Amino acid sequence: MEKIRVEHSSLWGGAWFAAWLFTIGYLELGLIKGALAIILWPYFLGEAMAISGPTES
């Protein structure tokens, strides 16, 4: 039986963590919102970068 070799790389985990910290700083989130940003990261980015005001259809 052939052995399968699995390599672990912390590069992507470190890049993700750095981007997460950047997001918390950029959006000026508090502790609770910062913790929720782990799960809801796209929502907070979209909310911060959306054009304010109502949109017309």
C-alpha cells in the first residue's frame, strides 16, 4: 500500500489572520464585532464599502 504524504503550510493561515486583523482595523470594529468578523467577514466588508443611501431600481 502506498503511503500518502500530507504537508502542512502555515502560510495561508498566516495570510488569512493578517487579512482578518487588517479588516478589524480598517472597519474600526470593537471586540464583539471583531470576533463576529471571523464568520461574517464578507458582510462587514460589503457594509463598509457599499454606496450609502437608497438605490433606485
